[in-house]
Amino acid sequence: MKILVCISKTPDTTAKIAFTDNNTKFAQDNVQWIINPYDEWYALVRAIELKEKDPSTVLHLINVGGADAEPVIRKALALGGDEAIRVNTTSTDSFYIASQIAEVARQGNYDLIFTGKETIDFNGSSIGGMVAELLDMPYVSLAIKFELNGTTATITREIEGGEEICEVNLPVVVSCQKGMAEQRIPNMKGIMGARTKPLKVLEPVAADTLTTVSSFGLPPAKAGVKLIPAENAADLVRLLHEEAKII
Amino acid sequence: MVLVFIDQADGHVKKASYEVLSYGAKVAEQLGTTAEGVVLGAVPADQLAALGKYGVKKIHHVANDALNHFDAQVFTKVIAQVAQAAGSKVIIFSNNVDGKAIAPRLAARLRAGLVPGAVALPETANGFMVKKNVFSGKAFATYTINSDIKIISLNPNSYQVTEGSGTAEVAPFNATVDAPKVKIKAVNKASGEVPLSEAEVVVSGGRGLKGPDNWALIENLAHALGAATACSRPVADEHWRPHHEHVGQTGLTIAPNLYIAVGISGAIQHLAGVNRSKVIVVINKDPEAPFFKAADYGIVGDAFEVIPKITEAVKKLKGMA
Ligand SMILES: Cc1cc2nc3c(=O)[nH]c(=O)nc-3n(C[C@H](O)[C@H](O)[C@H](O)COP(=O)(O)OP(=O)(O)OC[C@H]3O[C@@H](n4cnc5c(N)ncnc54)[C@H](O)[C@@H]3O)c2cc1C
Ligand SMILES: Nc1ncnc2c1ncn2[C@@H]1O[C@H](COP(=O)(O)O)[C@@H](O)[C@H]1O
């Protein structure tokens, strides 16, 4: 059994969002970088649990990114996993990134590929689907539960207003969200061990860049809150009806 | 030609599909071309023809039984066949659950640039640029699509449905349909409730409600408003509410017309999931709660006293009391 977990690096959830260079670049000063929460808490931890249950499992992590992603990759290795692969490029195009992951996946013959639901900076929710298509594998998105029985996976995924339970034979690509696993804190042994785990750097394969970011912007500031005294709570309903015209 | 994927469940066209139809028709107008729709699975023919009201001339209908259940891999191959046969240059999805599974697959299959989570019409005067939300709603980015075929996945509740008149021609499409590899075993849907991702009004509760037994407060108000219910992350973590109600950075991102937050402090991770709501109402007993900074209307007060008053007033307004 071989599992590949896709790990991306994102700004901390409380990072100040600002742009430089005439609104074409994210302002990185003072930004703390973390493992994308969906990748860490759900995809990686669930994969680690599968390996704990079946120690013969081989668990690899992959990141497509520059050398500046290495501290985040080591942090992921401190949680678990046998080795990490970094494909050395700074492209932000989803198709280009997915092509790199698909190539590594093809070479490594993985049975199971986990991604996060989405990156919290790009909010694409698209790498998993692209990788699955490039590998002609089934894709189960927005998974909240994952159980393995031999080579058959039973997966619960989110649908509008509820959930769906499905069954699929490996190999499969799964995008993971809340419910898959509980967040873990790396222990000292993990942190020490991560330093000596292999982190292979590969050069990217040729692939198309289908999109580019032209500019960034911030939403307009709110006008400010209109406060209604608690005694006149019913007034809120009148304002929503007459002023905001929303109910 | 602009092709719009019309998402359906159990033979009913989803609300998000009307948004993408209206959006697609406008994009087509902008490009000086026509919009057509594609529907997979069984939907009554009159319902399909009626989609003409939203500006599409033709609906390609692939009514194969194997398509009554969703499988991203199978759906992608079918849509690709329709897109190729019809010569579609722009393909539009809703960025809902199904759209998030198919649009990226189709993008990879057709080598088409994808902008997921678009919030506005493309700018086509100079290249093809699409604005999307990034940083969980805290900012937006304008993407340029460089490929010949372009795919846009529109965020739910970001485009006004425009209803006109007219009927669409319904054209059966004979596609090669693979057997799905994903087998659906069970579907658990809370019946009768408004799905959170499609709701226009959402009433949401936080830790300020003290415990699951107090949720009638939220539910009664939601019921009076015809709203969906949501919650903050700790509420779901403590199993006061089902996890699919959790909104925020690590939960669902929603953009209803009205979001009413009760007993929620307004942490930045919570705001990330709701800050695209058109109007935000905050009810919190702490005047310093950060949520008030993001609110349009606010009441500083005890939810247990304030909410029943609001519920009564809503019922009165709607003639329910
Ligand atoms: C990486 C990361 C991701 C996260 N993702 C999310 C996410 O997706 N969604 C999310 O919600 N959180 C998320 N969080 C957690 C977030 O930081 C907050 O801890 C959480 O949103 C707080 O929930 P709350 O407002 O319900 O509770 P609290 O912060 O405890 O606030 C309760 C509020 O209720 C008010 N209150 C108390 N009693 C009453 C009363 N009787 N009447 C009226 N008001 C009352 C209080 O004044 C207070 O403001 C995340 C955190 C991290 C670190
Ligand atoms: N540069 C990257 N390297 C490795 N995995 C990535 C990268 N970008 C995204 N992913 C994975 O794909 C998921 C979805 O990302 P996105 O489509 O960008 O929202 C993330 O949660 C990661 O698991």
C-alpha cells in the first residue's frame, strides 16, 4: 500500500492580507507560513492513521514549491510520513502544479492520493480533480470520512444539505476536509526524526501554464455597524425589511 | 459558444444552476455568441425547455440512467463529448459541490484554464480576465486565462438570476457513458431543510448559546425567516450541531443575502467563511466582540432575551402570527 499526501504551504490563518508591487504580489513581510490546514489536519493525519494500522504502508508527501517550502515540509514530516518529495518550481497555475503531482504519482504507483479540500490562500479546490483526471483515476471530493478494507475504500463525502456514502476500489484520489481525522501536535521524537527523513528535490516536467494572476485587490471596507438598542430588538426586523430590503 | 453545466439532483434543477445560466447567457452576449446548456441524468423535458427563460437557446440532454448518480470521472467524459461536439469555447459551472469535482477534471482533460470561485463577469476587452475570491474571502484576484478553451466556476450567490421568457430547444445527446467506479451506498440528507450552501438567509449560533439544548432559539428564528442554520467551529467540534453546519475558514464558505450571527465572537477564521454575505447582523452581549466591526446591523444584548423578540417580529411581518 502506497499513499501520497499533497502538502501546500499557506499563510497563517490570522496573517494580514496585503499586496505590493502595484497589487500584483502578496506582501510576505511578517507572514508566518503554515501547512495548509486541510492538508495537515485531515489529509496527512488520516494517512498517518492508516499507516499506524498497517505499518507496511509507505507514506510519501509531495509539495510543488520553491526551497522556501522546506520548513513547512519538515513540519509535515514531523507529524509522520516516510519521505517527502519537493518539485522545484514556484508556479501558481493549478494545471501546472497538478501535472507535476501526477508525474510523481505515475512514477511512484501510489494506491491512494490525498489532497486537502482547498488551499486557504488560493481557494481553488481543484488540484485533486486535475490530478485524478491526469491519472484517469476516480476522484472523491470533500471527504469527511475514509475507511479502508483491503483495496476497497468506503468514503463519506459532503453533498448539499447532507452527506453521501460511497465505495470505490483503489487507486483513488480523495480531497479531505473536517471529519477525516483530529488535528495532532507533533511530538519531540517526530520533530527530531523529521530532520533525517529523506526530502528529495525533483526538477519539474514540462507542462502548460493555463492561467496567470494579473492583479489582487481588497474588498471595499464596510460602512460601519448600525446599532439597535436591545429593548427595541423588533426594530431590527423593520430595518431589514424597509432599509436593507432583504427580508 | 458558451456551454453551461446545469446541475440537478433527483430530477430537480438546483438553484445554483439558474445563477450559472443567467451568468452564461450574459457572458455569451458579451462575446457576441450564444449560450447552451448541458444536463446529465433524468429531468422532465418541460423543466428543461423552461430553462430558456434564463437565456439559453438549446439544452443538450444526456438522459442515460448511469448518470442519475454523480461520478466526477464519468460526468467529465460526457461533458467533454458535448463540449467538443458543440464547439464550446467557454464552459461554466457553479462552484458548488459537484462543480468543484467536475470543473477541474474537465479543465485537465481539455487543457482549459480554470478560474474556480469566480465572483464577477469576465472582462473580455483585453484578453480574458476573471475575478475570483482568494484568501478565504479576505481578498480577490483577477486571473487571466491563456488557453483556447476557458472554464469558469462561479461562486454560488454571486450573480443575480435574471428571468426572462422563451423556451429552449431540448436536444437529446448520445454520449458514450462509462460505468461509474464510485458506487453510492447511501445518501443522508436532512429533509425539508434549506441546504446551507444555497440559502439566502442564514441564522448561525456560536458558543454564546451555551449548549445544544438552546438551539430552538436559532431554529425558531430560522424557521420564521425560511433560513438555513449554521454554527461556529467550536459548536460543531463539541457536537452541539452537525459538522456540515460549521462555517468559516475550515468549514463551509457561504455568501447569503443575510447572515445573522448569534453569540459568535467573530474570530478571523469564522469571518473568512461568511464575510461575503450581503448583510451581516450580529447579536452579542459583549460590545467589544470583533464581529461588530464586520457587521451592518448589531444588537448588544443577551441572545436569550433578544432573539425571541426578533422571531416574534418576523412572524408578524410575514403574517405568521
Ligand atoms: C486554523 C484555525 C481555523 C479555524 N477555523 C474556524 C472556522 O472555520 N470557523 C469558526 O467558526 N472558527 C474557526 N476557528 C476558531 C476561531 O478562532 C474561534 O475560536 C471560534 O470561531 C469561536 O467560536 P464562537 O464565536 O462560537 O465562540 P467564542 O469565541 O467563545 O464566542 C462566544 C461569543 O458569544 C457571546 N455571548 C456569550 N453569551 C451570550 C449571550 N447570552 N447572548 C449573546 N452573546 C453571548 C460572547 O460575548 C462571545 O463573543 C479556527 C481557528 C484556527 C486556529
Ligand atoms: N503547490 C502544491 N504542492 C502540493 N500540493 C498542493 C499544492 N497546491 C495545492 N496542493 C494540494 O491540493 C489541494 C487543493 O489545492 P487548491 O486546488 O489550490 O485549492 C491542497 O489542499 C493540497 O493538498
